[in-house]
Amino acid sequence: MFGYRGKILRVNLSSQDISEMALDQDVAREFIGGIGLAASILYDMVDKDTDPLGPNNPLLILNGPFCGTMIPTGSKAAMCSKSPQTDLWGHSIFGGHFGANLKFAGYDGILIEGSSEKPCYILVDDSNVEVRNAEHLWGRNTEETWDTLKEETGLRNAGVARIGLAGENLVRYACVCVDHYRAAGRTGMGAVMGSKKLKAIVVNGTDRNVPVADPDGLNELAKSLNESLSEDPTFNMYSELGNAGYVDMASMMYGSLPAGYYTVSDFDSYNLSGTTMRETILVGKSACYRCPIGCGRVIEIKEGKYATGRFAGPEYEVIGSMGTLILTNDLEAVTFTAKQMELLGIDFISGGSTIALAYYLFKEGRITAKDLDGITPEWGESDSALALLAKIAKREGVGNIMAEGSLAFAKKHGCEELAAQVNGLEMPMHDPRGFSGMAIGYATSPRGACHMTADMYNVQMGQTNEALGIESQNRFTNEAEITAKQQNLRCVTNSLLICHYYPALAEELVEFIQKTTGWKDYSVEQLAESGERIFTLLRLFNLKMGYRTENERLPEIVLSPLEGPTEGYVPDVDEMLDTWYQFRGWDRKTGMPPKKRIKELGLSSFIQ
Amino acid sequence: MGDNKFIFPSEEWIEKYEEVLNASKEYEDAAYDWEGDFVFEIEPDGEIIKESIRFYLDLWHGKCRSARMAGANDTAEFTYAGPYKNWKLLFDKKIDPIKGLMQRKFKLGKGNDMGKIMRYTKAAMELVNATTKVPTKFLDE
């Protein structure tokens, strides 16, 4: 079985049982790996009544067929579970070296069930697997936890996924930090780990010989593609400036970097960009396994209020959520805030957006200092954000309701429509008024307002995939059909677990698949069908969880026109939904795909 | 020059372009602190363009200090290159300078500073906007 190890490790934290389950080759071909394979496994294990923070909600971490091979950026991994933020499908994809280590240890994934009585961590050292006591780590931040685990296991190069205080306290948007501050940020996977009293997972693998069908061909293809992509502008931008390199373009050219909690159009973000970072606090770069880009930033602030030793630099999303969204353009302040979020284990997007909502409501007079335990947030300052973060991570005072997310917080204050979220997941820093595709993408994403299941900002800026019919004409028109195609493509890349920053075309992905797995007849058409199959499966999963099409909408806060680069555009989500449902051939009222197509896609066993 | 239009590319076109650019308030504002020169290169396509054609722009603090046809050995801080048909798309505003790069219709010279370009996306747009104000006749028209 090329590209796979053929087995998934299974750890039950309630019974402490450790076993393995076989990965069927046919299932692998149908669902690939990552989110596709995870959805096919988890579908039968959870239902509408499963408490996402209860012992019956499994956590499944999978890598993909490219993982551990020479395919550039193909060694990411996915954490999947029912989401405590949305009560729907949850996944979060992360980089680092964790995925490759898991593959080298001999596994395509780890299925974690039940929950431990006491804090614990899982140690996978090749085939030696243990559940170890983690009481000494409970309450410690993600940096201390990482350092301690490397020290006590003696595995200095192991992949380490760990939670901070937020995960322990079941903050619904707690993230999982992985290796050098890559993160499974979205949909609350840190809270799922916390609910299992699982502080960390340490994985060390030594068998680097991942079997592939055509090693020489794969090597050659990877080399030539790396060479040709070295001229690609996005490749270069991420390499030179990190994803914060996009800040200037997003704010100045497209108006898609939201500011002042989605109400300000002319905020100067010059000081927050990747270029400024390079000129000021940047001291190095970091890269995931087999990544020629190295988008990770390493910074140091030598003196002043926000002084910090070498640490991960802020990336685009937190520059938005803890910078422009609260009208702060102090890069050092944002960097320091981002570091606190990583130490506490809080998702940059949901955590930052929830705090920014508090700033906005305070400014609008909808809440007072009394509602915020005496904190008085003002646009442009970061001290209040830092104070609120600490409260959220501990669920202390106002932090308890804010830990539930921006929707719960807004509901408490009678202004649900002001929470920038869909299905309970906060919007990332890509304003749908800047790109119409983001609007329909958010409304129909399997995991709430999400930019990773349809990165239409890339497409509407010009990224194309001609073989799949993905080419934007105008960022202010109804491109719902293109969005659906991009969603399908992302279902494939999120199952292959190759990084979105590596701009491979569909034909190139197909070549990689053929040479890795030996599926010689795999074609672009099959890739498109794989994407449709996985997207459809995610919808079936969500329907089983109680998905409601009434929630396929955007909140009012992002539906007021703004001047500037968005040119007053407001997306007509309803019209786009018509197009989207028509293209997919699904029932718009129920959200259900037709049985005939479900059968054709081989998904009949996933109908309730 | 025919029909009061300037043939692109030609010395006359570039001369007119320099004049238009220096009259552009929008460009001046967007590029008020820009310092750097450009070589724009029209790559050979085997049909309309047999050998690469290059022109040089010295851009400084919102103004164009000089513009001229350039030889193969002329260098600049930045090179922006693409085939003739894509230059036409750019001038017709069917694509913008950044979209052109994203779509791989244009490329920047090896080692050119992406960060600096990102900083001045507005200025880049105005550079293109100025081309639309030059009455242009293309070689294949």
C-alpha cells in the first residue's frame, strides 16, 4: 500500500486500551486521508446528541498519503472531531513535524476515544505507545509543556501537540499548539483534548522510508515543481515575508482585512505588515517538514513594554484579529498579544474576534466596564485584550461567557447580529465585502465561517486552476459556482494534506498522487470527483448533527457598505446560494444532496 | 504614429507615457516615497515579438525621472516581464499587475523584493492606470 502505513493507532483514554485498526486500501482511495478519511470514520461514531466535550466524542488525527515523502509541504496533519464551537463537523489542519513523525512511527493516524480520569499525555515512540501521567504539566503553558516533554522523554526532535490553559478549561475555541508554534487553531480541537484530560501527544518516528510507487519519478517531479514555483509570487511572498506579507495588499488593494470590527475602511495597517516585521523584529524563519517556503517567522523584541526573547512571529490572521480589528497598529503589541494567545492555547481568529467584539460593543455603548469586570477597552490599545485573554483562558468572570464564543457573548447582550460568525465559528480576516466568494464560502462551509475550505480570496486575486474550471472574472460578482469548485478542490488538498501556500495545479496534484500511491489511472476528473465526494460526505455528516440551512447567511455587521477598496460592495448571499445549490444539485431548503448522486459517489452507507 | 495613437512599444509611446505619469496626481500620491527603477520586458512570443523588448523607468518619489527603451544589458531593481498579449490585457485593465503575477501571466525578476512591491500595490495600479491615458496602437492592430 504505497503512501500509507495501512494502520491507525487507537487509544482509549477511559480504559487505557491501546490497539491498532487496519486502513483498507479501497477506503483510502475513496477518501484519501486527512479530513476525507476522518469524516468517513467519524460519521458512525457521533450523532446529534454527542456532547463535543464529552467522552463519546472521539478525536482523530490523520496524516495523508504525501506525508513523510519528498513532496513539498505535503506532510501536514488534520485533527478532526465534532466541534464544540459549532456542534457540527470540526477539523483543523496543522504543519510542523508531527505528521511526518507519525508516519515514520508507522501510523496513518491516531484515534483517541474516551477520557482520562487524570491529566495524561500520549507518547508514541515508534511502536512503543504509552499513556503517561501529566499532572505535573496541567496548568502549564504551551511553551513550558513543550520544553518539559522534550526533556523528560529525551525525544528532542519529536512532534509535540499540546494544549494550554484554555484547552484545560474547555474554552470552546482553544487551539492545539504543535511543534514550533504551528497550530490546530480552528473549531476547538484544544477543548476536545482538554475534555479528555489529554494535555499533549508526543510522537517520535524513525522509519523514514515511506513506501511510494515511483520514488525516482516523485523526486524528479518535486524538484522540477519546486524550481518552477520559485518564480511564483505567492510562493515568494510567503517565503520572504510570511503570510503577513499579504497585509498590505489585503488592506490597500482589496479592503479585505477588516478593521474596527468590520466598521472601518481606511485603517492604516502599514506598520503591521510582513515587510515592517522584516525591517524591525524579524530574526529568523521556521519551516514545516519538507517545506521549501518556510513561512514561519521568528522574532525578538529586545526592549520596552513588549520585550520578548525569540518566539514565533505573528501571522496574518492575528495581525487582523488583534491588530486591525481593534485598530491597533503597534506591531510589537500585536506580537506580544499573539504570544500570550499561543502560550494560553487560544485560536487567533475566534479568540481575537470575540475580544474585538467586546471592544466594539464597549465603543458603541452597548456594554459598560461593569459588563467587562472593570476593563475598559478602547480602540488602539492592547492592554484590555491582554486582560480579557487571561480571563477567558481561566473562564474567570466575564471570561466565562467570552470563552463560549462571540455568538454567545453577543446573545447575552441582545445583539446576535453583531457577532461576525457563521454557525458559531468566527470569521477569519477576509472580509466578504472584499471578495464575493468568501461570502458564499463562509455561508456554506462545513465548519462555519472558514477560509480554508474555500480560499476564494486567492482565486479572486487571480489564482487559477483551469483544468477544474476555477478562474475568477470579478471579485464583486456572483462566483458561487467557482466557489463550489474551489470547495471541492480544497476537500482534496485537505485530505492529501498539502499546504495551500504551495500553489500546485490540479494536474500537478494528480501526478503527485499517481507517483505516490501507484493509482496510475487517477485523473483530474477523478480528483474533481474525490473533492465532490468528500464535500458531500461532510454535508451528510453535518445533516446528521442537525445542520440547518437557515444558518447559511452572514450577520448584519458585515452587510453594511464601506468606502475604500471594497467600493461599497455588499454580497448578495441569497442570490449566490441559489447559484450554489443549483450547481451542486442539492435541495436548498433541506440542504440534502440527491440520493442518486450520493449513490454515484459511493456514499449510500452515509445516509441516515 | 498613426491616428494620433502611439505604437506600443516605441520611444514615442514611452515619452508620452512619462508625460502622462508625471501629470498623474493619483500616482504621485500613491508613490510619494517610492525609490526604485523598473525594467518592463515584453517577452518574445515567436509571433508578434521576435526578440524581447525592454523599457526602463526611473521612478522616484511619485515622479518618473526618466523613461527610455532599454537594451538587453540594462538592469534595474525590479523587472516585470510577460508576453505581449498579457501586456495588452494589462493595458485593457482585464487584469491588474498583482493579478497578472498571481495568474503567472507576468513574472518578477529573480530575487526582486516582493515586500517592497506589496507595499506599493496602489502605486503599481496607478502605473497601469496611466497607460490607459496614452492613446495606444498595438503592433498587431
